Amino acid sequence: MRKAFICPSKYVQGENELLNLGYFVSTYGKKALLIAHKDDIARVKNQLDKTSKEYGVVFIESNFGGECSRVEVARLREVSAEYNCDCIIGLGGGKAIDTSKCVAQGGPLIIVPTIAATDAPTSHSAVLYTEEGAFDDYAYFKQNPHVVLIDTTIIAKAPTRFLVSGMGDALSTYFEARATSNSYSNVNAGLPCGFRENLCGPAKATKAALELAKLCYKTLLEDGLHAKYACDNNQVTPALENIIEANILLSGLGFESGGLAGAHAIHDGMTILEGTHKYYHGEKVAFGTIVQLVLENAPKEELEEVLRFCFSVGLPICLSDVGIDSYTEEELRQVAKKACIPEESIHSMPFPITEEQVLAAILTADSIGKAFKKKME
Ligand SMILES: [Zn+2]
């Protein structure tokens, strides 16, 4: 059986780690194209100035427009060529990170997440949008980021909702990897760059990826709540450090080499409902995880454990928690339909999937979540 596992060349996290950014740039040369929103640059301006001086490197600011679109990627590639940049830095949230991956195209790339809201930083893929912000396509690169650099002091100072949302994204990792392993489905780690179809043969998950996904879930249960409290106080504690590692490293490696399944497909389905748009990716994925557990009739104790965790940190457990307050059955049928399109990861579940099953699981998960809330009151 062909298996694949991929990861960044280096992952480093610590307090005030941003002060070492200049060092990593200097391993490639003198100049780095900095792709970051101006507000994020303002947040870390002092650290950038300090590290560029200490290591004798220059950050070329690029007025990042905020959207990961083909037009913006082409413009930034020109800027990079014009200044002869030796490497690319993506600093900030998901859009800046994805854009930097597209500009670097698998070349020297340093990712500096300033929030821990998703597991995108370590992966070799990006999502492209149109200039108007609608989904365009997925892109895959020949190499994962060379360095993922995380300054825990900066993450601790970001709003707690980002961290909690990242826990929602990380929550799905084990359950989706488990489903993918049980069904012997292919994982993203086997994809060659630039193509969605696997031209050099499909690859399955390694034991390593499934274990990392398991550790991700275990860490959330152990440290999630105390990490949230630490973040509320903008403090770095061991629990917060563990959750940053779970949200970014364990979840990132776990999803890319362990596989996605029901939870993310249900997330994708829910995005067609306007009400969900003000909720973050990981918040919707958390509810998607509960739906997946209902869909696969997971043990009652396991479902209870997930519900308890979500409730304790403030992650959604029913439809109204993700902005779906009133709905028609037809609307939810459309959600199920979108979740079940042929290219969706839901088909990595270890049994055949129908729209009816998914609709039933959404409605049932909603009732279970509501009942759980009532019980906790
Ligand atoms: Zn995700």
C-alpha cells in the first residue's frame, strides 16, 4: 500500500520568537517579501524593526490587498522579482498565509501566524478566491513551508475567539483521520503539486499521522479550557503553549497526512446559509464534528465527551450556535447536498453516504446539542 506523510521543514514556537525572524531570513539571503495586512504589520512593527537590524535583513512591504486572488498573487510575484527577494514571508491570518504560499510556489517560505485560528500554516495547500471573495480553486505546492514560526506572546494577545475557533478546527482532526484510515481513503499528502487528481498514484495515511491526530484530541481535552483562560488574560502558560501546538502543528499534520472526512464537508455545506457567514471556520467545523459523530453513530460516551468539551470552551453544539436560527428543511437539504458533492471529503467516511443520511444527522445533532445545553443549565 502506498502511504505518504508531509510536513514543514522546521516548526518553532516560543515567547518573543518573532525576534528570530531575521535569522531565518538570513539563511536564504538579505531580502524577504513581507505579505501581511497593514494592521498585522502595525501589531508587530517593533519586533520586525529589531530583528531586521540585528540580522541585517530587509523586509519588503507589499501593501497586501487582503484577498488571496490570482490577480493579487500575480502582482506580488512581480514585486518579489522586482526587488530580487530571497524568500517570502506570510504573516497574519489565513489569507496572508495562503497568498504567501501561492507567491512562493513551494520556494523558500516562512509562515508567521499571528493567531491560532486554523491549521492552515503548516500545509502545502492554499485556497484561491476571486477578487470579489468567492471560492475559486484549491492550489497545491511542491513543498510545505520551510519554516513555521510562532510567537506565543503575540498569539496570547490576540482575541480569545480565534484560539477557541482553532480548537474547533483541531477538534475534527482525529475523527476525520480515523474515518479516513478506516475507509483506506487517500490523503492530501499524496497529491502532486498543481493538480487535484493524483497523477502519480494515490497515497493512504501513515500510522504517524493518525497518532498525531489522536494526540491533538487528547491535548484539547487536557488543556483546552485552561488555555482559553490564559488567552483571556493575554498570558502564555504551558496549557496555552500546548493548545497552540495542537491547533497549528498537530492539527495541521493530522489533517494533511491523516485526511479529512465528514466534519469539513458539513462545514462546506453550511457555508451556503447566509447566517453562518459571521462565524469562523473552526466554529462551524466543531458543529460539523458533532454531525459526523451522529452520522457514524459514534459511542455515546465519545459524543458526550465532545459535547462537554465544546460547551466548556464555548464552541457551537447546535445550529443556532452557528447562526442558523430558523431554517426550512429544504435549506438544510441544500446544505446536505453541498456536503455530498462527489469531490467532497465526506466520501472518505467508511460507508456509502447519501444526502438523506446527512440531513438526518444534522437535524439529530442539533437536537442532541440543544438537549445537552438544557441539561447543563
Ligand atoms: Zn479546517
